[in-house]
Amino acid sequence: MTLKILHMYPNMLDLYGDSGNMELLRYRLGKRGYDAEITAYTMGDGAKTDFESYDLIYLGGGADFEQQLLADDLLSCRDKIVNAYKSGVFMLMICGGYQLMGQYYKDSNGKKIPGLGLFDYYTVASTNKRERCIGNIVIGAELEGRKYKVIGFENHGGMTDNVKTPFGKVLFGNGNKFGSDTEGYFEKNVVATYLHGPLLSKNPKLADYIISYCLSRRQGSPVKLAPLNDKLEEECRKVMLGRLLQG
Ligand code: GLN
């Protein structure tokens, strides 16, 4: 089986190695004998893109400048992206991508960038450009009934409000806004988060949650993934969790 992935604006939304998340998916699929066909979407590709035909749509993070540049192009695909999301295509979005799927993003100059309005949340940046949530972050998430600590790095001026179903509870760091209890937005087929990292290399169980969702949906029955040797990843996680949570 080959998973079809649409990587939107890889040339514009790629902060802190966010594109590494796609390499990670390809790697973990490959180890289990599956393939990934990753298509890069760049500005102007909307008309020729069949969003619903993909298993996963991915947007990385980007600075205000890039978000502004691509906002109109993204809006022109709104209906097709809404249909893909409603049909169950998995949506993975990091930081700037997360913000653009909400109602709007008001940047530090007060300029309002319209979002796709897929979800109810909205984001407003402080007018003081120096006021940003920056640093390591750990959140407590729940994936298929199992608690999992998700580790990452955040750097955002935007403060996100009105999040109905957050991705996790903040254990270290800021999250959706300064001193927030919650981080990101979550549905069965949606992970929207401020966590760079790259997110999936630091959190292999999250990668596998996404992979098994996509494979199961495609196959029409649950797919059980063979475990991989994540010894190195787990060692790294232990060090980071020890440093951040037991200090
Ligand atoms: N430009 C947005 C902000 O500062 C998103 C930044 C990012 O993707 N890291 O809030």
C-alpha cells in the first residue's frame, strides 16, 4: 500500500525542519513495507489538486510574512480542503499552518490574515514583537485512550483562543498562549500544534498514530503496525523529559 501525502507549501512553511516530519513518515512506513508518495503543493496548484484523493494533508510552520503571501491561495482551495477534512483525510498542521486553519490570524502589526475557518479557534499576536512563546515544550496528550507525552519546541507570537478540543495539556512551556493550560487542536483526523521539533521524530508514537489512522482508513479495516526499534528515540525522550519535567 502507498500512502498519498500532500505537503502544502514546503518551500514557504518549513520552520525548524518541519519538512522532516514527512521524511519521518516515509521512513516509518518504509520499515513496515509501505510506501509514501509525497506531492509538493506550491502556490497556484489549487485547480489541478484533488485534495480528497490524499490520505494526509500537511502544513508546516511559517513566519507572518509567508502566511500573508499564501493566504489568498489557501483560501481559493477552501471548499476542497473542507471536503477532504470532512471525508476523513488526516490533517497535520504545525504552528503557522495551525493558525491558518482557524478563523483568522491577526499579526503583530494588527493585520488580519483570514483563516480557512475549518475550526472555531482564532489567533492574535501581541503588538509587541518581542513578546513570543519561545522554548521547549511538553504536553500530555491522549492517543486512542493512551496517555502520551509529546515533546517539541515552540516559537510563536500568535496567541490562540477558543480551542474546543485541545491536543494536550501543557506540562512544560506555554502552549496556545502565554501560560496556557492547553496546547493545539485535536480531532481523530486532526493534529494541529505549535510543536516544531520536528514533531514526529521526537514523538514516534504520534507518528504511528497518524500512520495507522491513514492505513486503516485506506484499507477499510484496522491495521496493526509492527513495532520498530525506537531505542534511540526513547533514550532521547527520557533525557528531554527528565530535564524539563523533573527540574
Ligand atoms: N507567524 C506565526 C507566529 O509568530 C507562526 C510562527 C511559526 O510558525 N513558528 O505566531
